[in-house]
Amino acid sequence: MLTVEQIMAAHKANLETLFGLTNKAFESVEKVVELNLATSKTALNEVAGHTQTLLSVKDAQELLALQSSLLQPLAEKAAAYSRHLYDIASTTQAEFSKVAESQTAEAQQKFANFVDSTSKNAPAGTETAVAILKSSVAATNNALESVQKVIKQATEMAEANFNAVSSTATQTTKAATTRKR
């Protein structure tokens, strides 16, 4: 039987978790806004510089060489921006996952304790039902752990794929830029 103190403690813990996650979400939004502001400022300065350079071009060949030289840094910057954005998102996701795993583990432990305490007070002749319940709880816990492992592996694979695509895009742009010169 839950007491009022236990219910209030659980409610307080849930609110602290909610506010903690909300703060993490706002921190991520702030990081994205800072990244976008810095990127916009840099882009504006670069556009001003490139415009000045374009105005000093004397012939078509010089224009093509200039255009080619601008392409590679642009692709590298886009890849860096994407990487930074991905890092913010994956860090936030990892923190949310950590809290979820902690909450799940705590809930599992509380439920297991409840089953144990209930089974100790179970009437005679219910041993089979109690054993089935304990077996079900153990199977559910194992299934949940398996799902968490699969999610972690999928996240790691997605990050590896993202890194590979970013690297390939940068290398392809470098190669294309080098061929045009």
C-alpha cells in the first residue's frame, strides 16, 4: 500500500525529471539558435567578400576559376554545419535516453519489489500463479533490455552512416573542384 509521503515523493521526482528534460530541450534550442546565428553572420561576411571579388573579375576564365574555388569551401562548411547540428541533436537524444533508461530501471525495480512483497503475502496454493507472474516480469524486463540495446545499436549505426556520408560528400566536392581547375 502506498503512503501519501511515497506518492508525494514520486510526484516530486517526476516533476524534477520533467523540468530537467525541459531545461535540456531549451539548451538544445539555444545551441541551434547560436549555431544558426554564427553561420548566418559568417555567410553574410563571406558573401560580401565574394561579391567584392566577383566585381574585380576581368574575364570568363577568371570567373570560372573563382566559382570553382568557392565551391569546395561551401561544401565543407555545409558538412560542418550538418555535423554540428547532428551533434546537438544526438547529445540531446542521448540525455533523454539516459533519463528514460533510468526511469525504466527504477520502475522495473519497484514493480519487482511489489511482486516479491505480494508473493510473500499470497495465500497458500497460489505458488504457480506467483511463479508465472515472476516469470512474466522477468521476460518483460529481458525484452525491454533487448529493445534498448537495439535502439543503441541503431543510433550508433546512424551516426556512423552520417559520418560516412559527410566524409564522402566533402571528398566528392574536393575531387570535382580539383577536376574543374
